Amino acid sequence: MMTVHRVVQKVYRAVLLPGFTLVLLVSMWAAVAWQVSQEHKSAHYEAVLHSHALARTMAENASHLLRQTDHATQLFKLKFEETGGALRLPEFTRRNGLLDSLMPSKLELPIALYGAHGKLVDSIHGAFPAEVNDQNFFRTLATSTLDTALVTHPTVDPISKKWQIQISRRLDDGKGVFAGAVVILVDPMIFIEDYDRLHMADGSMAMLLSRDTGLSMGRVDEELFISDTVDFVPSPDQLRLPEEVLLKRPYDGIERAYSFRDMPRYALVAVVGINADHAMGRFERRRSLYFGAVAVASLLVLGFAILLFQQGRRLRNSSRLALEAQQQLRAAADASLDSVFLLKACRSGGKLVDFTLVDINERGAQMLGYPREEALGKRIGELAPVWRGEGFIEKYASVLATGQPLEEEFETSNLPGERWLRHQIVAIADGVAVTTRNITPRKLAELAIRQNEAELAAVNDASPLGLIRIDRFGQCSYVNRTFETITGIARADAMYDGWLASIHPNDREVMRNVFDQLRSTQQAFQDTIRCVHPDGTLVWVSMKVAPIMVDGKIQGYVGTLDDVTLVRKSLVALRESEARLRTIADSLPAMIAYIDFEEVFRFQNVAYEREFSFHGEPPTGHPVREVVGEERYRFLQPYIRRALDGETLTFEEEDTSGPAPRNFEVVYIPQSDAEGATVIGYHVMRQDVTAQKREKQRLLKLSQVDALTGLTNRAGFLQKMSETMQYCRENGATMAVMYMDIDRFKPVNDTYGHSVGDALLRAFSGRLTHAMRGTDTVARLGGDEFTIIMERIARRDDAAAAAAKIVATMQAPFHLDGLKVSISTSIGLTWYTDEDISCAELLNRADMLLYEAKQAGRNTFRSGDPLAEPQAAPDAA
């Protein structure tokens, strides 16, 4: 049975460490593999999001250009009808002309002008059919009265083999009769050629697909292509990646992360594919780092396991040698005159609770009162419970924990005939070795000798004062421990006249005069002197000396010394600190004060005294209410309460007591007690910021004023409109916005020059301002464009009446430096209460109504309310 048990133990020791190592390595590699898979999913998800953002940018850029093209046809229609059909494409597309205000002229988009019968009147930058009267778009425009552009789906031009998106708009003559059409062709390839703004890595793809024709055009680096074979399918992971698409068939062998963005108005889809090598590059590097780290960690684990295996073998050899040494020690212990104990630590739950007796000699067994064989293997706390009560177990544990031997003599009352023992405790492997000897006879003799001295020394050494005894000739015969600590000299060195060496040389003559005074007065003397330690440390001492009187004669002296260095230094440091604080605070321009919990001033600098002198006296000692006055105290009281509740706060205070208002920035900082538990007061920092605030207000006002007319500029208008819209949303109020320009301003400016044009703008601004209420905001956005915000109108008819008044007012001629100029104005009027729209959308709504007023013949206004009738005034002469 023992043989089987030993075999099992050997197998267990041999398998435990390799098995644990294997499990640890497998766990490490499994954790890294799982982490890599998670980061691969995350990297792919980020790549798809990035490609979707790029696709959205390309789609928005393409949609913007197509919308601008739509606006270009609308602008051409407006100018065509203004000129009575005389406008031609060279004038419309000339540099810095009308078309340049909407889109870059460098695009050179093909444009054509067709007459009422479908014949080509004019064209530029491209070839167009001579007649289009049989084409669907032309017939649609001829029969439709709607003023909207007609946009065709992308098609391939049979001549140029290019994609073309055709945008056309109906043209009318002065009587509203169909007069032809303007046609603009947009090549979607320009959206692809401009894809560099997307900042894509090499090998990435940008592409536009037509949903109706299945054609696609794209670009990979510098290579452009048009194809009808590129097709995509949705990602299988639509829940997590709804924007991702996958190629049905590989295009060029490069793996990419594709994402799309629909352009439903133009039947187009923008697709961007990011090169997977670039998108996943960071993941690849981290994966290599993870696998490299786990490989290094695996090598370290294997190395550590090998070291542990070798260390275990060494420990088994050490155990065998220790057993041999223990046997030798036992033989020596049996021959010893001391009691010898070998104890092993006994633990429970990892905590040392007792020691087990593993060996003992015969003298030790007699001390315990048990036969040796019966005592072995038992806990010492069970064999000798009184030892635990006397702290033996704790001493054994301390020696075992520190490894430092312990030798001591102690008294016990639990062993018959052995009152004093001397034992030595030495740490051994997971235990201690103890030798004990009876020293009762010697200790009894020594105790009798030292008892009287010990009592006196204990009393004196326990005194917090230094004690010294001097004979009548000035020779020291006794000092206590406190004297040694205070003076820095040992008791032996202080004997006879050595104690004078601790006195500062300049104070030794004082001590000699003290003895002369004591002999003459026989009264106690007290003074403060200096002592010098051997290392040069200076100590201030309060010394009191009294004579020892026997039969009326002085037989000696006793003195006490009390160290007052710390108290003296604290007082000096406190005075210096207060002086430094006062100097720094008085040199600062800010007003500084400290107020206690009772709201009474305890400190202030010179600046604060000048501001708040209380009847010609400093505020110190006076309450805040008396110093600042009742009116200012009512303003400050809430802040004072918050500061005394422990809150640090900053606020502005306006002082109107002087000839001019002043603004102050005030900071309250609470002051807690030494424990940080209770607020005992607060600090005040008060600084004049009047100049800074006035300058800030001046700059803000200048930034929102139009330099030519003095009206609010675009920035001020947008800020005011945003604030007014917010007020309307919160209070259910109604506001009106007018967008207007000066009819025929350009001919006046071109005919008479810019100075007359500027004078006209100023006169127009003044007349406009006088026509409006004082609460209305009149602004110039730029050029001859003006806007008006009417706040809190009771009825919408009031805003319509104001617009009609402005139209009528501007019909009167303007007299400018001897010139008589007649103009008119057109206005777009809209309202707002609580719609979820932006400032730009509301302004754009008024702009569109302005265009309607222009198309209606100018000198009128158009309202955004479908119930309002358009108002007009007769044209100016």
C-alpha cells in the first residue's frame, strides 16, 4: 500500500507542473485568437463606415453641382425673359458673368438654346441636334406651364460615348407664351475625376452607377472606366452594416470595403471602395504584435516551468539534508544543560495559529511536564496554554517572520521553582528553535540591587522635563533621559562640569550669575537660554533652578529644562508669514480680503481698503453689511451664503455708485478648518474689468454693422434671426422675414458709377429704416440685397401691409448729388412660428418668394402665406 502511495505521489509531482503549463499556454493562445477575431470585425466595420462617409461626400458633391446646374437654367430663364428674349449664351457664360456666380466656368458644360419651334438658336461647348421638336423633353416643356427643370436619367451619348445628364427648362416671352428651352448637359465623369478630395488610399475605387441602365463609371487611381458588368449585392450582415455592398464578380483582384449612397433624384448610386490592405493595415500590425507577444509569453512560461522543475528537485535534496542536520541537532540537544525545543509553524487558512513540537530534549520535556514521546507532534499551545497567555507564540511567529534571532530574559509565574528564564529563539525552516535556562538565583540578587535605582530613574525618565542635580560647587551628579534629549549630550558626558558644554557660549556667563543670585536670594530662578547640540543644532530652553536647603544652608541645586524651540520658531515663522502675505497682497492690483464665518472682515490689502474704507477706517473687524451698505449687501448675500456652504464661485458685480458705472469680476474661495470638515470663512478677490467689458462690447458691435449703410450686416442679421426664431419656438410668437433687392440697381451703378451706387444704397437704407418700426431689424446682406426681421407681430396682415408700404415708398425718386434716380424694389415675405427649420431654410424660403416677385414684373412683393394676395404698386417712372 505504501509503495502504491509513493508511486502516486511521484506521478502527481511529475505531471502537475507540465499539465498546468499546457493549460496556461492553451488559454493564452485561445484568448489571443478571440481578441484578434474581435479586432478584425471592428477594423472591417470602421473601414465600411469610412467608405460610406466618402460615398456620402461624393454623392453630396454631385447633387450640389446638379442643383447648381438647375439654378443656372432658372437664372438663364429669368435673364432671358428680362431682356425680352435677347440673352444669348456667350453673354451668359462669359467670364465673371451670370453663370460664374453659380458654378466654376472651367467646367465648360455643353449648353444649347432652342427656339419655340425646336430649332437650335445657339450652343456652346458641345454639339447638339439642329431640331428637337420631336423629342419628349421638348414636347413636355412646350405643354407644361410649371417653372421647374426637367432632369433626364443618365444616358450614353451615341456620338461622344459619354454619359450625359440633361437638364432643361422652359422659356417664356413677355406674355407668358412658350418661347423655347435652354438645355445643359452634365457629364457625371466630372464627379469621378474630382474624387481626389476624398483623400482615398492607393488602389481605392470611386464609382457612379445608374439604377435604370445598369451602366457604371468609375476611377481606380488614375484609371477611368465605363462598364455595364459591374454589379453589387447587399452585405449578408445587413443588421450591423446596412451601408455595405459586395461585388458580384471581382473587378481587378484588389480586395476592398465597399459602401454606397443613393442619389434618388437623379437615379444614381455613389459607391466607394477602400483598399482593404490600407484599411486593415493597422489591424494586421496589431495582429502580428499580439501573436508575437503571446509567442514571447509562451517562451517565458516554458522557461519558468523548467526553472520551477529544477527548483523542486533542489528543494527535495535540501529536505533530505535538513533531516540529517535535525538528527545531529537532536543529539547535541540531549547533551545540553538547557531546555531545547524545535517547533514547526502550524497554519489554518494561510494564517499562522500555533507551533507543533517536532523535537525536544529531556530537560524540555521535564519543563513541560510530559514524557518526550507523548509531547512530540502536539501543538505547543495545547501542551503549555500559559505560554500563549505570556506571548510566547507571538514571539515565535515574529522571529519566524523577520528571521532575526531573539534573546531575552523574562519573568514567569507558571513554572514551579523557575521564576526567571533566559531563552534564545532562532528561525529555522518553517519554524523556530528555542533554548531556555533557569536564571532565577541571579535575577533575585540583581533585582534587590536595582530596585531602588529603577524606581527613581523610572520617575525621572518619565518626566517631560529635563532634570539635573548640581552640588554647591556646580558639579553635576545626575541628569535624566529627557535632559539628554534636550541638550544632545549623553549622561556620562554631563557629569561634573561637562553639562556646561551644552550651554551656548554666550549664555554660560548667565548661568554663573544665576548661582550667585540663588546664593544671595535663595529663591528659584527662571529664564530662557540656548543649548547647542554636538552637531551644532541650536535649541531654546526654558530653565528653572531652585536651591536644595538643609538646615537653612544651600547643599546643592536642582533644575528643570523645557524645550521651547518649536514654539519660538512657530511664533517667528507666523510673524514672517504674515509680513510676506501683507507685502504680496498690497502689491497686487486686485482687491483681496478674508471674511470669517460671522461675515466679519479679518484681512484686506491696500487696494481693498481704498475701495471700502469704513468711515475712514480699515474694514478689519467690521461686518460686511456695514462696510458695503444695505443695497450692495442684498446683492452679495446669496453669493456669501454659497461660499460659506463650501462652493467656490465667480460672478460679476456692477457698481453704479460712482459717476460712471463700473464692472467687477468677483471670486469667492471658501476656507476650511485644519481637518477640512468645516468652512470657517472665505477669501475675496475683486478686480475691475470695466475697460475689458466695454472693449468687448465695442468690438462685438463693430463686427455686426455694415460699413457703408450703418445697418446690421449679414453676421448680425443671422444672429438676430436665430435668437428671434428661438423666442418664437419657446413662446408661440410669430415673426416675419423680408428678403428684397433694388430693381434696376445695376444700370444705375454702371451708368453713373460706384459712388452714385453707394449713395443710392445709403439713401435706400435710410428710407427703408424710416418705413419700419423701431423694434424691427433692418440688415444689408451685401450688394443691393436687404432683409428685415419683424418680431412679435400680432397679425400676418401687418407684415404684408409693411411690405406694401416699402414698395410704395421706394417709388419716389431719389435725389443723389444733383441726379434724379428712379428705382423700385421687389420683396419676398415669409413668416415663422415654431417649424423645425434652420435659419438658412427660412431665408431661402424668402429668397424664392423674391424670385416670384421678380418674375411677376418687379415693384411688388410675394408672400409665403397661400391665403395672401400678391400686392403690387405701379412702376416708378
